[in-house]
Amino acid sequence: QKILADELPDTEVIVVSNREPYIHEKTPDGVVLRKPASGLVSALEPITRTCGGTWIAHGGGSADRETVDQQDHVAVPPEDPTYTLRRVWLSEEELKGYYLGFANEGMWPLCHIAFTRPIFRAADWDAYQAVNRKFADAVIAEAKSDRPIVLVQDYHFALLPRLIRERLPNAIIITFWHIPWPNAEVFSICPWREQILDGLLGSSILGFHIQLHCNNFTESVDRFLESRIDREGAAISYKGGTTLVHAYPISIEWPKKPKFITTDPSRTLRDRHGIPDDVKIAIGVERLDYTKGVLDRFHALDEFFTQHSDWIGRLVFLQIAAPSRSDLPAYKLLHEECLALVAEINDRYGTDGYQPIILLDEHHTQEELAELYRAADICVVSSLHDGMNLVAKEFVASRDDERGVLILSTFAGASRELLEALIVNPFDPSSMGEAFFHALTMPEGEMRERMQRMREVVRSNNVFRWAGSMLVDAARLRKRAALTSAS
Ligand code: GDG
């Protein structure tokens, strides 16, 4: 807010993302506004709440699908509104092609290199282009000036920066790509690679979580487009414009004060699931997605029980698996595989009063997640590939008792910052199994020291710093442009 006021006065902020920060859900008590399970929303909502402006997103909650009096503009957050949510309505056909098809069956597996073959269909590409144009129209309709800051979010909108640039040449367009960018060879699989790159280079700033993804993007441009690349200045000049390509590691809002302190934070959880006090608790929290390595952590647990059978009966794994993209075959299959593997492991090691894995495959409230984070002895993040991973940071931020061990995949962007986690290769179940043993037998002093260091990192590299660094760079670009045009 301060950076905006000082460095970019009188500049309106427009955020564009596919997912809404508040979804309208139909419940027996009427329509309620609920925050979705989304890393993008977790990170960006505190920023927009603080800075104000307009957030443009697709309106697709269960209440929207059934009612006819959908509101285009909604003041949010519901309890204390500070910004406007502008909803864009998409037909079933548009959603199928643009969202389920091109974005989630094409771009998502392409960028994650998670051994799920990307599917590219010409009809999906047509829908993707059309929906990007529809969102460009919404940005133009909402912009009150010719020089707004537009924050474009994620792989759903690769074409949007160029479409906005053509109609608002003086806008500052900051695009953030929340998922990895693959190397140029892998990226070349995409039949519309030139158009995707051209679209993104309409941005003033293009942000990724880590330098590796910036380098991969720059190499892809070098290979497929005629452009001038200034590697030292991290800038790409193309079609008369310049794009700064920079790493901005995303983060979370540092909790203001501990919310759920009780003498024993695991009490209610133990009572609810019948977990005795002397049994340790490991947790996993995610949308059920094949990039998150959920099956792989269960294989590691299996390995751990085989190698350290004295731990059978003394460790329970609680896995939150919020349903996600469940209309897609790859996600349906994952859900089935997950249920089967959990049943197999529970069958192998379980007894009448003991189930080693408790799978909670439903959406949970943020309060429930906070309770879980605080109750856990171990939190496992075993992504096969992940832009950042906010669960790792949320776990660390929740632990004001400085206890608990984080087991973290080396393939999550978060592993570049949370160096004191137990860093693992999720493709190697036996070494990940040993990480369970290390975590469970870690001396108290070492556990605290590791947690203290990680907490310092997350407290200082919080989400306001993430947004602030992009805005500072944007202000610098605007000043430089003003000086150049004056000289
Ligand atoms: C993308 C990138 C990047 C999970 N289950 C529930 C729930 N969650 C919340 C978590 C967390 C968020 O969802 C998940 O964030 P991640 O970062 O782990 O993953 P993606 O959704 O894949 O996010 C990722 C992120 O964008 C930001 O740039 O870090 O790499 O893939 O906040 O707490 N929230 C609720 N109920 C659940 O059941 N309320």
C-alpha cells in the first residue's frame, strides 16, 4: 500500500486470475462466500485486500451455476469490503476448452514435467484464445485510466498481456507465472509455443518463483522468437517493448498473532480421529493433484514401516486431499489410485484400533488446516515438481511453539529458501522413508533450531515483500520510461 502511494501515486490496481478469491457456494443456509483451496488465492488475497482495486475472475461457484441473478460486481471481503470482485461468466463449452482442456490438460502437465503427457487439442486452443480475449475486454471495461497496473495471474492467461498491451499501451502489466517453466526442449512440445511466448512478452514484468524458471523461459524465447536478450539486465526486447524477467519467490501473510493456541493443540484432532496421545502425527495438506507426490509419500511410509517395524502403531499419517479438477480423467484416476494405496497400506499395517493412514478427501476450512498444522509432529511436502508450495510455508508460520519437522521435496521452489527442512527426493521412497525416521528421532534442540531459522525466513520473505518487490520494479520501469521520453 505504501509503495503504491509513494512510488506509483494515483495508479489503479487490477488483478486478473481464473479463480475467484471468494466463491459463491449454495448451502442449506443460503449462499455463502468461501475461499477456495488455491495457492494463488492464498498469496494474492492479502495483497488485494490491503491495496484495494478490482479483481477480475471467472464466477463459477455452485450458487452461480444455478441462479440467474448473478452479480457482476461484488464488494469483498464480505465482512469488511476493501476491493471489488468483477466476475466474468464462462459457458460450459468455454470452460471445457479453456480451463479443463488447454490450461489443465495442456499447460499444467507441460510445465510440471510430472510424467503426465500433455494433451493439446485445436478446439481447446480456440477456446483458450477466446477466453483470453473475453478477459481482455473485461480489463478494458474496468480500467478507469489509460495507465493502470494490471496483475495477470498464471498459466490460464498467457495471451492476455499482449491483448491488453495492444489496447492499453501505457499500462504496467505484471504477469506472475505460479507454476514452473520447463526447459526449451520440453516447452517445444506445445504446438502454439510462439503464440504463448508472444503473449507473455506483452508484459512489462514477467515473474517466476525461482531463477531456474526465468532461465528456462529466456532460453525458450531465444530458441523460438526473434528477440534481443539482455541476460545481465534480465530483460527481453521484442516487438518494440521490453519485458523484465525476474524471480519473485511467493510467500504467505505472516500470522499477526497465534490463533489457535491451547495447551495441547493436537487434543481435538486426537479425540476426533481416536489417535492415542503416544502416537505421533504426520500430515500432508493439498489439493489432490498428481504433481504433489501424494502416492510417493505413501510409498515412502510403506518403506519406513518395512525398515523400522517398531514404529508400526506409533505413527499416523493424516492426509488432507481437497478435491480438485475432478472432471478430468487424470485426476479421477489419481483419486482411485490414492484410495487403493491407502487401503493396501492400512490393510498391511493396520489393526482393529489402528489405521496408519487417515485420508480426508474433502475441502477443509482454514481453521481446520491451522489446527492440523499445529498438531503435527511432521509435515510432508513431497511434490514431484512445484512452483513454490505454500503449505510448507504455512506449516512453518503456524509453529510459534518452534516444534515440528518439515520434510520437503527438493523439486518444490520452497526448498531454495527453507534450507533447514529435511530435503528429500520424492522419486526415492527408501531415502524419503529414512527422512521419516530422522524426523521422528530428531533431538528437541535440533528441531527447534531448524524451525527457528525457517520461521525467520518466512517471516521476513512474506507475501507483502513478494508484491512489494514487483511494485518497486514496476515503479522503476515507469520512471525510466518517463526519463527516456523526456530526453
Ligand atoms: C500454485 C502452484 C505455488 C489446500 N487444501 C485446502 C486448502 N489448501 C490451501 C493450502 C495452500 C493452498 O491451498 C495450496 O497452495 P500450494 O502452493 O501448495 O499449491 P497450488 O494450489 O498448486 O498453487 C504452487 C502457488 O500457486 C502460489 O504461487 O506455491 O507451486 O502450484 O494455501 O493451505 N485450503 C482450504 N481447504 C483445503 O482443504 N481452505
